[in-house]
Amino acid sequence: MDIRDIAAKSGYGVGTVSRVINDQPNVSDRARERILAVMEELGYEPNSNARYLKMRSQTPVAAFVMGVNNRLFGDILERIQAALAAQEEDLAVTYLADDAEEVRTAIRYQQTRRPKGMLFLGGEPRYFRESFGEIEVPSVLVTNVVDGLDFPNLSSVSIDNVAASRDMVEHLWGLGHRRIGVIGGNPERELISARRLAGVEEALLAHGVTLDRARDYEPSGYSESGGYEAARTLLTRSPDLTAIFSLGDAVAFGAVRAIADLGLSVPGDVSITGFDDTTFSQFSIPRITTVRQDADRLAERAVRILLDGMRSGAAAVHEVVPYEIARRESVRAIEG
């Protein structure tokens, strides 16, 4: 008999049963009582020596980073490593392709490496919904939200991406832009880009405008090359656009080059905005107007929440941190 039998009879996942057996506090009272009753009914006695050895053999905190070109994640990861080092904790980093199933990767990692905790930079909520129950250790999703999934060991730290996109469109609208296009991301998946695009649509609707996705939106990867191709395609299709909202800074950098190659200028002919305020956005020509995510704050809160879960079994929390619009040179006002 093993914990899979306990899980089957109790109706809870293997991960939840494991947390009860290991006396971890991040389990609901109802689940704990049910699982303990089943253990008693079946005469199951956990091996305390094995449990002790398992705890001793745990490896450093694991971070799973979606994409290798995401500059914001690089900024956040650098700060996470420093914050963990200050607490005498090591970090092992795994980079994943944009279309990888990060939770399945983390489950396999857990089986072989037994990390103390996990951090996910980026991620798709549906994969957490489907599989996170098998993850046993405290975990934090950074830059996306999973507050509706109710896993006791899964926290999240992010900005309000919908509100941030609304504010950026309002900024453009206030400067006289009425033909606003969007590039970047994949709205067909539960990614951050879907939230950002929703914010754009909400802001335009507030002014009586419906975003025509077939005409005024072009998806792309979060890279300079993706932004370049998306901007060329979009402007060829909709040459009357006066502003393009790029759903990531790297996308905006590519768009600036594309606009130059089309014989146009930023912001003289087309205004460009980004999202994230990565380091390069302050040094590009022109400097990019963008949504500033505070990498220091995101990293600090992610590490603090993770350590609280690892060291004291603190309950999961879902925290929204502030953002702001960084107004720079890539946007101009249109005279009415």
C-alpha cells in the first residue's frame, strides 16, 4: 500500500496526501481530516525515517522561466537570485520554450530533484489548473495570476495587466490618437497577452470603438524579430494607424526598426508604446513609452512569499503590485 491508494480512497490528489503525510500545514482542515481518517482505516503508517531523509535530500529552489528572450524575466530573475542568496538559499534555473507545458516539466523535475520550492516566471493558468495538484512544495507564479485555482501551496505576484493596458490606451487617446493598433502575444491561450489585449479592448469600447482584431491586431512572439514582422504586416494592412501598442518591450524594439525600414519615423509618423519597462527601453532611439513593471518589487515579494511558505507553511497569497506609465519619446500628440 502506498499514498496512491490513500489518494484514490480519500478523493484527494497525491500531492495533497503527501503534504498530510509530511505534516505540512498548507492543507485545508477538511482535507487533512479526511486523509488521516483514510490512513487510519487502511492501517497506513508512514515511514518517518524515509520522510526525514526526503527532507534532508531536498535541492535548491527551482525557477522555471518561460522563453529565453524575455528581458523582463531576466531583470526579475537577477533580483530573485540576489534576494535568495541573501537568505542563504540557492537557485536552479530551467529555461523553457514559449509553448512548453511548464507544470508537467516541474512535476518531472520534482520527482528527480526534490526542490525546496518553485518559482514560475510566466506560465499559462490552464496548465496549473490541470496538473498543479501533483506539486508538493510551496510555489509562486510571477507576472501572472492564479488566484481562482485555490491550491494551498500556489501563490502569485503580478500587476493588473488589464488595468495597465487600459491606462496605456487612455494615454494614447488623450494625446489625440484614434487609430490604435496592437502587436504581440497569442490571444488564443491563457497567457498574459490575452489580459493585455482585453484591457485594450475595454479602453477602446469606453470611447465607442471596437477593436477590429482582423485588421488592427497582429500576434507575434515576444521578441524583436516577432515585433518587426508583426509591425510590417500590420502597417501594410492598416496604413492609417497613428499608434501601435506593443504588448512587450522587445516587440516594440522590433516595431521601431520595421517602421524605419518602411520609410517612416517614430514618433513622427507612428507612435509606439511597449510593456514591461525593461532596461533597454530607456536607451533605445527613441526611448520607449511603456508600462513599468517594478522588477525589484516583483522579485522581493515573490521571494518573501516563497520563503514564508517554505519555512513556516504560510498560506498561499495572491498579490497585485503597482505599475505606472513611463512617458518617453516614442509617442507624440496629434493636433486635433
